[in-house]
Amino acid sequence: MADHIIETGPPIPVDHAAAGASTLGEMFARRCAKSATRPAYYEKRAGRWQPTSWRRFYQEAAAVAQGLVELGLEAGQRICILGPTTGRWGTFDMGAQLAGLVSVGIYPHQSVEQLRYIIDHSDARVIFVDGEDEADNVLAAIEGNDKLVAVAPWQAELAAKFAAREPRVVPPSGFAAGAIDDAERDRRLAGRGEETAIFVYTSGTTGPPKAAMISHRNILSMLGQHDEILELRQDDLSFSFLPMAHVAERVLGFYGRIEAGLTACYASSIAAVLGEVGEVKPTLFGSVPRLFEKAYGKIFSELEKASPIKQKIFRWAEDVGRQKTRLWQRGEQVPLLLALQVAVADRLVFSKIRAVFGGRVRQFVTGAAPLAVEILEFFWAAGIPIYEVYGMTEATVLTHCNRPGQVRLGTVGRIVAPLEQRIADDGEILLKGPWVFQGYFKNDEATAAAIIDGWLHTGDIGTLDADGYLKITDRKKHLIITAGGKNLTPATIENAIKNEDPLISQVHAHGDKRPYISALIAPSPIETLEWGAARQLIGGAEVKALSDELVANPSARSDALNAAMAKVVVHPEFGKRIGEAVRRGNGKLARVENVRRFRVLERDFSQEEGELTPTMKVKRRELEHKFAPLFDRIYDEDDFALQA
């Protein structure tokens, strides 16, 4: 295999496909005609990265469309897709779009009850599903459902296995026999530009998931501003691994690549991401903030194991890199001596960090939650440019962005025209424009609460600086109002502490109607296990086995893992180290924001316990309810005080 899947050449602007298109299906057809012989995506097969051309991509999607037509589905009806982020997920999605249908993504590893809710609520007619366990759950979820006409396993052997149990099972060959013709495609897409293209189910942090209805016009309007969001080139290569059920990967990532004609590489699995990104060497890389927080923590946990001389070199490189970044942010010139020092630091330290991500990334993009400025500053110093952006499902993924030449660390950038913005009297961010969604399916009450007089009420609190850069403070519903009447934002408190030590995974600040702030601290699994092994609290072989399990499935929280972590966190030195991190974090906060009492949990937060969403957002309401007795003890007993 060549050093790079796609070699970087002169910066040639992309050839956009959204102009003139009124539906996603039309945009897709135009892209596949324009770029027929170019690779649409790569997947790893038999140890090699194998391409699929845009022409082949269209042919396979058109076959899926014809299969859906033959099942009797009418334009506007819904189909669901449940499976990992792969080329086939996109083929099913675009097949549905060519047939004028509404496609609905479902996160992997949902419970039967969650699956039943989404399939029933969306009135789905067909569900495409990957994997035996997922298919088994789907069949349990559709018992008594008379609206669904077909279950389509991705694998022929699965279809054969489940056909006797469920007569609605259709093999993959049922979606590969023909191809929708242009006339039928155009008939089904005619007049659908203002209609719903996709449902995106919200994370459900405050109750049952709501189905946001996003139209073709919403998506195409946003993608029409691609050049204002990213600096794209024809030879750009992205690396795709985030869930396709999430609006960012689905709209900005997947549909964005179609619009711009970019090539993607699909990771073989989540466990393979870190190894394969070095093989792929992407130029664009999008991820959730947690990945960068974990990378930052891992870098500094590894530093603790290095020799004193290596630690000294690293700290010197970090210092000169941060100096340069701060000068850049202030618009000041970098002195020649500092520039020379940074060049040496880059050769000794920073180039090795970049190599982890393949060494070619021009733009890292992240959103969904704020990244601490100290983390952003470090990665920019290392030549890893992380552009923070902002948006939400209900505003078709992206409304504000930092972009090349316009970056202010600690903000999510400026609003993207033609959207309008206002900051309400209570600090809530309000948005208006063509990207605001159509509303929630079957939920007029929630829609009316979200869109008032044409303005989308985001539920986020923020401030604008003199140059129009937006800083997100926190979710409006997350604000803590202490017994003394002080309004505090928990994210500020949590981030100040969370990034002080790689042993910390999550911090949950509590204090509503309380005299002061307390916190729950969840330990970071791998780092905690390694810390325990270094002190012979647990065996090295046990740590390796549990770490391998976590790498393969980052959301895994087995009984064995929790038991091993429980052995470590009770050690007095562990608690002392966390206490020191809390003190350092408090030093960056106002006195009223200081955490005065805390409790270290014996495990990390998890999806299985209902504490995290599929996108790894903390469910604050669930934590407040689940740990209410513990919070009462924290305030009533003296054992939880942070020692001075």
C-alpha cells in the first residue's frame, strides 16, 4: 500500500453538488454523475484499503431504492437503519433518499424497549439491521407491530437464520435485484424539497427521545455554506467512525462529503480507530470533545512514566508551544528566538503527537461540549488545529464555527450567514434562519416550546464578545442556583477539575438549593487500572485484559472492570491525589464556585446504568436522582470535606 491512500496535491477547490438540487437524492445523483470514477469511500478488506467509486455507490443505493419501492413504500414513509458506521449504512440511507423516503438512524446497542419506542414512534416500515444480537433485539421489539413490513439483516446468513422466526425478514438479495430508474426516482422526489428528509432522535437526557424532523431544505441550505465552514480541497480525505445516528456525522460528515465530493475512509471498528488513523493519514478529522480530552489525559499519564530528562524536555516544549499560541491569539508577532525554540520543540515532541493522527490533518473539528482552553492551547501548540463549532440537532447540526484565519480559543466562533442570532435577557441563545428544523414528530407541545415567534430557543446559555465570537456557558436547565441565590454553571466547575488529572474521567457538580458546591468524581478506567498495577493493587495481566476490553468497546463497563477499579480507588493515596486535583481546579474558579466536598465513585459513569447518552453526554437529571441519598450524606456528614 502507498504511504497515503490519497496523495496531497495543489489545493484545488471542491466541486459542490448542492447548487440547484432540491433533495438529498438529487444531490447524491449529481455527485455520482460528476465524480463517477473517483473513490467515494474506502473500507479495509483482507488487510487492504479497498475503494468504492461514486458510480458503484450510486448503483448499490439505486438497487436498495428499487427494493423499497417493490415492498410498496410510498414517498414520505420511514425506514430505520441500525448498524455500525460503514459504507453499507450510507448505501441504505441514500437508497431511501432516492426512493423519496425518510431515513431514521438508530444508535447501536439499544435496549429492546428503546428499539421498540423508536420503531413504533417513527411508524417505520422497514428496518435494516447489522449483527445477530441487534437483529435478535429488533425481532423482540417488533412483536405486535403491524406497521413494519420488512426486517432486512445486512448479512444473508442472518436473514436465513431468522426467516423461520419472523416472516417479514428479507434477505440482502431483495435489495440488489434491480435499480430504480431515473423517471421513477424523479417522480418520487418531485416537490419534496420542503418535506422531511430525516428524523434524528435526540439523546434523551431529559426524558424520552424526541424525533427532530429535518427537511431537505434545512440540510441543503446548511451545506450550501460549506466554504464558510471548512476549507475544503478536492484531495481531502476524512476518517469516519462516529455513529451515523448522530446529526454531526450524518449531516456535516456524510452528506457533507457527498455535497463536496470528498473521499472517506471508514474505520473497521471503534477499537481499530487509533491504529487505522495512522494508516489512513486523513486531512480532515471530526470527533467529539471527549476524544481530545482523553488524548490529552493519556499524553500526560504517559509522561509520568517517562525518565526525568524526557519529562523535562516535554515540559520545555509545552511551555514554548503555549507561549507561541498565546501570542498568536493576542495577534502579536512571535520573536525569532521563540520561533526557533518552537521548531526544536516540534522536532523533539510535537511531531510525534501529530503522528498519532497520521500527521496530515489540516482541520480537526469538534463540538457538542466545550473543550478547556488549556487543552485547545496545547493541541494548537502541537500543530493540531482543533476548530470548535456549535450547533444542535434542531438547527441542522451547525450554526457557529471557528474557521481558518478566524479562531478564538474558548469560543465556538461566529454565526454562519444567513442565520440570525439573539441573546435573550436570561442569556439563552436564540436562532432564526433556513436551518431551523421543522419541529418534533408527533409532539406539537415540544415544538411550540422550542420555536417561539420564529426563533429557536436553543436551551444553551452564551455570551457574544465585541467581535461576534460566541462563548457557550452551559445548558439553561443545568444552571445551579445555590441557597445563597448565586447562579453557577456546572460545566465551568466540572471542566476546571476534570482536566487536572488523567485519573479523572467525569465530574458532576451539585449544589442546587445547597449552601455550597459538592461533586461526584468518576475515575478514568484505564488510567486508574494502570495506577493500581504500578502499586501492585491489581495484577498486570488483569489490567491488560480489562484495558483490551475497553479499547474494543469504550462504553463497556463489566462487573470485572468495576470490581478491579473498586480495589484501587479506596487506596488513600488515590483519594489524596484526586483531592489535590480538586484544589488545583478550585484555584481557577471563583470562591463561590469552589467544590468544598466531593466523593470519588468506584466506577466511571456508563450507558448501561443510564448515566450517559450514546454520544457520551452525561444525563444530569439521572445522576441527580440516582445519587440523591449520597448528596444528602455529603452535606450531612463530615467525612466528605475537602481537606485544606
